[in-house]
Amino acid sequence: MPASRLDPGFALAVAALAAETALAAAAWRTVLPWLRRRPVLCCLDGLPAYWVLAEGGVYGEFFPLTVMTSGIAGVLYPWRRALPVCAVQVVLCLLAMASEPAHGTGTLLGLPAFYPLTACAGAMLRRLLAQYAAAEEERRRIETAVAAAAERTRLAREMHDSLAKTLQGMVMSAAALPVWIRKSPDRAERDARHLVSALETATREARGLIADLREEAYGLPLPLAVRRVAVEWSRSSRVAARTDLAEAAGAMDAPTVVRHEVVAVLKEALTNVERHACADRVEVRLRCAAGRLELTVRDDGAGFAPPPDGAVHLLAREGHYGLVGMAERARRVGGALTVDSAPGEGTTVTMTLPWPYGSADPDAWTSWTAADDLAVAAGPSPVRERQ
């Protein structure tokens, strides 16, 4: 600014404009609703700007700052409400120009024209924002519809692969039972026990499907879902469970189908530990590195002698369907399940699958603390809020 204009009046005008700007920035949550309801407040915003123009000169560096008021009016209001704000600013600008030396008709008409032009630019921005909001709403609606369709497909597949097959086997066993009662009572008794076992399996599978409909862990990012399942299981089974998620940040954006199968394998593995292992401690580890995702569940329980060469399907002959179902879930997402165990040495179940997806920012979730674990154990609402 020219030294001749740097006087106390100019300093006071700049201070007033700065104070108004700082106040609006600090209390924008309160100021913005007022502005949207009362365009006259936007007109009043032109007064301290006019003061600066009158003291510092219309042709100085402060003119573009005053134009922004019309731009904001174009964003906040429809055109019929933004027009009065532009008119007020044009009048104030002409008043400020009256105290300046004449600069020709072009300047007299050109500078005030910036106000309606900037308001038009603001209105265009408002329209673009509205279109973007509509597109985002449509995207969310489509994603919801796709997720619902995927969930229906998953439930149908679950019923076909587990419950339907179990029921079909029960029907065949029940149909043959009268024949064996007449020919071989011992065989009939053995088949009856198998039938009861299959009925218990079918009941458990049906309850699992119903629980899946209410399970909220499937909606969380995979590392948080793994931690939540482990915490809730530890609370209900009273077995100490430790989760290692130090290398799991890359699994934050796991697809829905992968997230569901990994969580389902984890729940089944923990259920097996509770029923058969008699373990004191369980370690759950999720690792995403080197192009693969790996879930490991290790316990210090009784252990068992697994089938040779990892032939998990052979366990079905003995009525152990849990590990068979876990292996099928791993194959469903292109992975594999391995079981490492020995009598008296605990059991380690590992699910491994290729991971072509990108990695996430580790800081996006590592702030989860022990207090959050307690909130998870207390109920689902804190988890929703945290998510």
C-alpha cells in the first residue's frame, strides 16, 4: 500500500475486517445456519469490506477480498436471494470509487461487474456440489443394494453347502434305519447315534446362520472384526485370548466375501478350542504381507493326531465336520487351510489366501486400545460408534 494510506483509519478498518473474519471462522457452525436463513447478514458483511476499500483504495490489493462475499452468496443462496447481496456490494463499490480519481468509464463499469460474475461462479459451484451429493447418494444406494444381494447369495450358498447337505444325509440315514433295525440291530443303533449327531450338527448350523444375520462383526474392517470376535469369545469361554494384529493394516479394505469367510473360520476355530482343546491360552494372529493374507489360531490345549498329508476331509468320517467346513471356506476364497497338531502339544490352524489388494495406512486403526476391547465386550453400540 502507498505510505500515504497507511494511517490509523486504515489500520482500524483492516482490524475490524480481520476480527469479523476470525469470529466467523471460529463459530462457523453457528454462523453458517444464520447466513443461510438471513441473506441480510451477508449484505452486512460488505460493510467492513467497504470500509477497507474506502480507506485503502478500490484499486488496491483488497478488492478481490470483497468479491468473495458475492461468491459465498452464490454458493449459499438461490440466485434470487444472491442478487440483493450483489446489488449491495455494487453500490458500496461505487461509493468507494467516488472518492478515487476518475479512471474512465471502462473501469467504472468493469470493477462492479466482478460481483455478479463471482456470484454466478458460486452458483455453478453450488450446482456441482448438489450434483456430487446426488451422485454420492446414488452410489450409496447401489452399494447397499449390491451388498444385500451378496448377502442373500451368501446365505443361500451357506444353506446349500452346510445345512441342506446335512439334512439330506439325515433323510437318507432315517430312510435306511427301519431296514437295519430288522437285519442288524447293532448297525441300526450305530446309525441312530450318527443320526442324532447329524441332527445336533444341523441345529448348530441353523443357529449359526441365524447368528450370522445378527452378527455385526462382519461390517467392521477385518482386523477390528478379528479382534472383536476374539474378545467376545474370550469373555464367554473364560479362556485367555491374545490378538496379534501388528501386520494386519493391509487387510483393512478386505472385500465382504473375504471378510465373512475369514471371520467364520476364526469363529469355528475358537469354537473347536472351547469344545475339545481344554486350552488355557489362545493366540490369534492376522498378517497381511508378501502378497498373502494369513490367519493363525494357536492354542496350548490337548491337541490331536491330524490326518496325514493335510487330508482334512478324512475327518468327516469321524463326525468332525468343523475343520472340513473351515477348509471349504478357505477354498471358497482361493485359499487353503492347514492344521498342525500333536497329542498334548496344542493345535495350530492356519488359513492362507492370496492378497492382490492394496495396503492401508497402519495409523488408521492402530489407536484401538484395551479400553476399546472392554467396550466391545460390553456390547455392540460402542463398536458402531467407533466405526
